[in-house]
Amino acid sequence: MKPKKFLFISYVGLHTDLAWQVVKEGHEVKYYIDDKEEREVGDGFIPKTNNWKAEVDWADVIVFDDVLGHGTMADNLRKKGKAVVGGTPYTDRLEDDRSFGQSELKAAGVNVLPYKDFTDFDEAIAYVLENPSAYVIKPCGEAANTKHLLFVGMEDDGSDVIGILQTYKKAWSDTIKVFQLQKKATGVEVAIGAFFNGNRFVGPVNINFEHKKLFPGNIGPSTGEMGTSMFWSKPNKLFNSTLKKFEGKLREEKFVGYIDVNTIVNSSGIFPLEFTSRFGYPTIQIQVDSISTPIGQFLYDLATGADVDFKAKKGFSLGIRIVVPPFPFEDRKTYEKFSEDVAIVFKKKDQLDGVHIEGVHIKNGVWSITGVDGCVLIITGLGATMKQAQIQAYHRVQNVVIPNMYYRGDIGDNWHEDSDKLLGWGYLSES
């Protein structure tokens, strides 16, 4: 494919690595970041613009990265004839409004766990007292982006959930306007994702396993993500029982992009938890390495509705997120003291395979940390087995030197047990 012009539009710099990959392939790129505190992210790697609307006519392809209104922007540009990767108001709502997402799943004939929405913490506490059980607290809307506020209850009587609700009432009532209590289910947590070209799902489907807790063994505060393991598959029971049921609606919406539904599965069934109707992070960084089709070509084909399936590598892949203080919390003083503009050093400078950037820029010729959230790099690995992918990724991590960096050392460890369960329950079969 001849070089194309790509415009990437991001709220907080989530597109940085994807845009960088397209730059490295020789395409022209302009990158817009809306958040002023994040605008240095990607400097030195990607050409920037401070006015994305002025670049719309210039671009061959426009790529949005988020919900919270980006779906409306993408939809409007598509209706004007632009080639766009991005959602619609409907697909934004699937993710932003948890209850709407659950109701759409139910309407499509997918089993959902019991849930109830609240705008008042006292009412939620009274509900748990009257209906004791283990629940998950899920903030809705913009508050859902503060990942450490999601709480998974452990006590069967809901006493721990009550304690957290009391704390949130005191400390977070100005932030959490709407939240959901969803009945907790046990089993294997697995997500099913696929790319849609405006007319149909293309390429293989992606089966992935998120590692959301900060510390190994799934303990500590919830984060956006500490790492993900995955593999590509032909459409299987997991896909056909969930996302496949939305193909007609996504075609009606002319949705273009990636959509993912996170689930809990057990011997009783598949129970969707939530949608991600956009690229996932670090999901897309890991996928970039396992998609054989050049990423610029892939995005162009997706945006223009080309009726072609992309090529993906066989085997398994995973990504490890390297973070620095104050992640996963927001504390400007801590960030400035320990992390801002800290240099990123590679022991072997010529070995950057599997290195993907997040809060990074080039300053005075040196890779260094920028942004505000403490997310720095994603390091990926691929292999014929999950173990081989894991070994490669952690070997690559050893090449990275950043003061005060931390990461989980168990990404992919659960695959042996989880795969046995998924195979035993028949969810990986093509049915």
C-alpha cells in the first residue's frame, strides 16, 4: 500500500503507541491529544497537531481512541464520507452506561447476572442489608475511568461491600454519581474481542485474559490493567454466544473498530460483565505484534470497509505493563518527585523488539517519562505456547532500567488451569 495520511485523536494519549507503529511503517501521521497535561506524550516519536478539526480534510484515515463522546464525533465524520475508525453514540453507551450494556445483552438473548443501579449510597447499603450476597461495585459514566474504585466483594453476606459503600459515600460522592451493584459470579474471567469493518466482523477473534489487580496473585487495588495474555481463534462458542449476536446491530450502526465483552464463564454458562467498544490498552499494543498485516494497511482496510480478513500469527502472546509512582493513584506531588522526566534506559539499545510506549517522550535525545498517570511501557512476548510467550516477555523486561519501576511477575500464570476449564466446558470449540 502506498503511504497514507493518518490523523489520530485521543483524550489522554492512549493512541501513542499505535500512532508510532504507523509512523514507523512510513505513513504520514498527525496526532492530537486533548488533555493539556498529557500533550507531551509521544513528543519526538510522532508529529503532533493542536487542532484536529483543521486536519480532517488532510487525512485519509481518522482514528479515535475512546468513548465519552468520541463515538458521536466519529459517526458525524463517517456520515460526511470520511474513512474513520471509531464508534457511534450507541457503542459509546454500551460501555459508558453499564445498565444499558446489560439490557442490550439481555435483549440479544445473552444471560446476564442480576444487577441494580443506584444514585444514593444509603439506598445501596440498605439493598445489600436486605439482600445479603457477594457483589461487585461498578462506578458508571466518567467515574468508571477511575479503575481503583471498582470493588469486587469477597464476603457472602456483603459486609465488605457495605464497608466500601460507606467509605465511598464520605470520599467519592462528588465523583461517583451513578454506580451499579452486580451479583458476583465465580469462574474464569475471559474477554472476547473482534474487529468490525462497518459491515461484518473481520479476521480471527481475540480471546484475552486481563490482569487488573496491582500485585501478583490478583491482590491490591484495581488498575486499568497490569497485563494481558491472549490468542487468536476462529469463531468459537465464546464468540458466537456473545459478540456474534450483535453483528446485525453493529452493521446497522456502521461501527468501525474493536469491540470486546468481558465475561465470567463457568460450567453453568457465560455471563458478560461489561463492554469495551474501542481499542483496549494494553490489548492493542499486544495485538499489534501478533497481527501479521501491516498496521497502517489494517487500519486503512478497516476504515474503508474493505471486505478482507487480516492475518494474525498463530500461538500466544502477552503484554506486561511497566509503571512508576503514583500508579494506580493520582498524586501530582508524588509523580513530580519520583517519576517526571526520569530517563528510560535499555541495557541493549539495539534490542527494542516488543517495546511499546505509553507515557513516554524524547527530551534532549533521551527517552523519558511524561504524562501524569505513571504508565510507561508495555513489553510484549509471543510464542507457540503461553509459557514461551511469557519467557520472551519477561526476558525483554530485564532489558529495561527505570528507577522505581514496578510490574507484575505472573502475567500468563493462570493459563494452564484456565485453559483446562475452558476446554472442559466446551467454550473453545467452534460451535
